[in-house]
Amino acid sequence: MHPASCFLCRQVRAALEALHGPQLAILGLALTLALAWFGPGAAVLALPVGLAFLVPRWRRGPPPPDPGQGQMVEMERLLDTRLRAARRDGRGVLCITLVLTGAAAPGREGGGVSERVVTTCLDRMSHVLRADDALFDLTAGRLGVVPAANDRLDAAAAARLAERLRHAADAAIDGIVEAESLTAATGLHLERPPVTRTAQAIIAESLAEAGAPPDAPDRARRATSR
């Protein structure tokens, strides 16, 4: 078959795949009316117009992120951006994670931590952070923080911020569930120049320090690579 014909066939096939339900019925009705009024030549004249209308519909964007990973993909993207900037300006990049642990904490498959506890933790932690700091819900009782770049950022300042975030989460938990059944643990990683680690590796190390299940980084990596 001629290459141009093959290309046209592929385009028509993709357009038909993009149609479903009412769209397909409307297109069929329109073609039937065109044939009835103008004869077979109407279909040839209408084909370029139809293809031009359908081109945006069959272009598919990237697959949506895995809802089971929450905002993991967004956190990795922001951390990647901060790491690229750090390679240029020589600033350190900090990643802090907080994991809810204990008898009431979620298992590896999630569940066990009420939405109220997580929402209250996010609210309390946001009051500790600055406007340029980013806070993420990673689901399954895991929260992430990527602070804004700071020339005065060092290991002591990073540890103090992580401790303040942990106290904020403990205050959120208090009064909702028993202290013995749910506690907050933090992990952090401060990447200093020369910046060599990837965002995935930094988040995985921080989560491991906070006590996240060992398979959590693997699930995050699969969600990002889709």
C-alpha cells in the first residue's frame, strides 16, 4: 500500500478509536444526512474537515498518576527542580518526610489512619512552614516536605525544622487517637554540593529513616515510570 494511504488509514483508525458513545452516533447520523442530501461525493469532501476536528481528541497526554501514591510524583518533580537549581547555585536541598506509625497506622496496603488525622497533621504542619515551602500527602500515613532554597540551611537547621514538624504532627494526633496507638516519626536528607543523588533516592532514604514500609519507594518508582 502507498505510504500516504497507510498514513491516512492510521489517522482514520485513531480518530475512530477516539470516538465512543454519543460521539459515534452523532458522526454516523451526520454522514447519513450528508449522503442523503449530496450523494457519495459529500463523504469525500467532509473527510478533511472531520479529521481536522478529531485530531485534538486522539492525542493522548501522559497517563494520570497512581492515586495510591498521592502526591509522590509532584514531590519528586519539585525535588528534581530544586536539585537542578542546586547544581547551578551551590545551595543545599532538603527533603523531610513524616510517617505515622503505631498500632493505628496503615499497613503496607494502606488504611487504618483516618482522613481526619492526616488532614489535621497537614494543617498543623503547614503553620510551621513558610509560604515557599511545599507540603505533600503521600498517602498511607506518609507526608513529605520540600523546603524552599535557603543559603543558611545546614544540618542543625534541618534537624530543628524536622523536630518542629514532628511536634506539630504529634499535637494534631493528640485528642483524635490515643498516643500509644499512633505516633509520628520523621526522616530527612540534606543534599549538599556536589549534588549527585536523584529525587527518588533522596525521598526513599528519608522515608526509610522515618520508618516507612520497605516497599514504599518501589511503588513510588513504578508510579513515576509509567
